[in-house]
Amino acid sequence: MPSTSVINRFARSPMTLDVTRIKEDFPIFQRTVRDGKRLIYLDSGATSQKPNVVIEAESNFYRLHNAAVHRGAHQLAEEATEAYEGARESVAQFLGAKSDEIVFTKSATESINLLAYAMGNAAVDNEFHLKQGDGIVVTEMEHHANLIPWQQLAKRTGAQLSWFDVNDEGRLDLSRIDQVITNKTKVVALTHQSNVLGTINPLEAIVARAHAVNAVVVLDACQSVPHLPIDVQGLGIDFLAFSGHKALGPTGVGVLWGRNQLLDELPPFLYGGSMIENVTMENATWAQAPKKFEAGVPNMAQAVGLAAALGYLESVGLNNIHEHEMVLTQEIILGLEEIDGVQIFGPKELTLRGGVVSFAVEGIHPHDLGQFMDSQGIAVRTGHHCAWPLNRKLGVNATTRASMYLYNDSEDIQSLLASVVDAQKYFRSR
């Protein structure tokens, strides 16, 4: 086992962001945890912390402009609607999309379920109608939120679910792409970046093959939108989902982007107010997208907070954030490799990789390791990370996951590495 001095040789990794200054924007880093210890937050893959501009944007909406959007002729309703639709435009610009292609939901999970249920409700003459023998393709590294909705859609429609395997390096095996995506495939749904492995999936070949057989491509971008520049037009995909709370934004708001002609074809997901064009006692017709998919009073303040969050990310620069995270990712990988008895899951090369590192320490259950780190003020994620099939492929029940963001620095990584060494000493002495 290396000494602390060996681990610390990586401590002087060059930082691309002024993390000290950035942390001043996040009030949670002013507090301490576990008897006065500095908070070291390495769980942004689960949820991110919130800067003051987001907290203020949401609270100011309630304080100054609160009213039901699209529903009133009074000044507050006008202001609320302007703020909400302004948030939609901000999200569209962030993704390189059109405003009428942005649907607000309560989460990325709801966004993906919206697609799966809407496709399942499509009429026989609708291009999204699935039937016995049609194909739905996913991958072995999917979060449950981008696996179970498609499993259930396959069960309801008689479609066949198939998937790309994960190889020993933690990347997708595309060697049989023509056998996985066939002429019967209607939907290809995959994660952009694995929440367990950090792998960023190569989309070009997958999108090209899917479109060659007239299948639509659904991208779970929860782990990429907050960390990488995303241009939906450049990616060539058809639908994208992400969650606000992982992108410095509030909880309770998610985004579904879809090409407007495809959104027009999809039937509604929820029914009620705001999503209708006309209603009689016998029938109803639907408003144009995106309103067609936003039944009820929407999450107005949360959308405004999300717009503020995306503005903050743009002010820092997504390229700068990704570069910074890669410096930290290399530091943690190199540091963990120096410690005996540690297994790293996922690619060790930084090409097509994000700032998530999952690992296991021999002889220490991940939950025990997570509790030990928590006693040192270090917040990490432990468990199966809502990816049971991937964990089974890796041959583990659980891992410890560190996920980096713009407010982390080399000192955080060094504290994590030292905590692994200290945990080995602690548990071996018991």
C-alpha cells in the first residue's frame, strides 16, 4: 500500500477553473458536516449543488411573479408566462434547438416515460405504432429510467427488446451493429454517458444505422448535458432527455427535446387543462407541441431556475467544465491505481469519457466505505446506481462512485484517495 506522499504526487494537477471563486457562488459549501469537517461533495452524478443565481431565480419567481402561466389576462399572469416561455427559449438555445421542440416535464424519467407511453398509445396508422415483431434497442449500461419504460413498452406491444453488450473496457460492443439494429427496429434508446462507467458512447455509427432502417434515436443525456457542449442538430438524434437537478438547476424539472415534426406525430401523454385545442362533451382535440405534452399548471418556478442554471454553466463554459473534470478524473484514476486492492470499473483512458469513476476496494463493502468517507466529510454514492444489469455484467453487487463537477478541485480528489487508504487501515484493524 502506498504512503500518503506517493498518492500526493498527483496533488498538483493544473486546474482549469478557479474553484475557490466558483464555490463562493454555492451557499452549501459555506457549511460544515460531521463535527465541523469541510464538505467534499463528489456525488454530482446523483444531484448537483445549486448556485445562488438559481436559488434566487426560483425564489424571486414566487416572491414577485407567481401566477398560473397561459391562464390569465392580469399582469402577474403575463409576467409568469413571459418568464416560463423565456426559460423554454433559454433551454432551446442551450441545446441548439427550436423553442417549440422543448417540453418541460418533472424529470428526465418522466420525459422518457412520456415517449414510451405515447408510442404505446399511437394509432395503427401512426408512424410510432409498435406491433408484434418490431424491435426496440437499448444498451447494457442503461440507467433503469432508460431501460424499464422500454421493457414495459415491449411487453405491451409485443415488440422485441434487444441490446448492445458492454465489453471488458466498459464500452459498447458495436461489432454486431447490423445484427442488433435490424430492419425491424423502430426505437434505439441509449445513454450518452454512463452514470456508472463514465463512458461517453459514440453516437455517429449508431445514429447512422438507426436512421438507415427508419428507427428513431432517443438519447438519455442526464450525465452529459450538464458537463459537455450539446448540439442536438449536430448529434443527429431524434429525442433527448435530461434533468434539471443534475445541471445545477432545481429538482422537479426535466426536459424532453424532440424534432418538431416527430412531436406533432406523437399522441399526448397526460390529459387535462392547457394541452387542448377544443373540447366538447363527446370529444377533444389537442394543442400543438409542446403544449400538447404539458397538461396542468406546469413547474413554472423550476423552469425559471433551470434557465438560470444553464446560464451559469454557459458563463463558465461547458468546454472549460469538461476539461476541468478530465483533469480531476485522470487524477483519481491514477491515484486509485496506486492503491493495492482497488478495482476501477470503466475506461481508464480519457477519450470519450466523463467525470464519473466507480470502484471497489477489496475486503470493504461499498456501503461501509461510503459511511467511512462520510465520517470524513466526503459525499460519494454507493450501491448499484440504478443499473442492476450493468452491475451483474461487471460481476459486482455494488460499487463506490465519485462524480466530479465544476466546484471540485485537486484537494477534493486527494482527500478521497487518502480516505481509501485510511479505510483500508481501519477495516483491516477490526
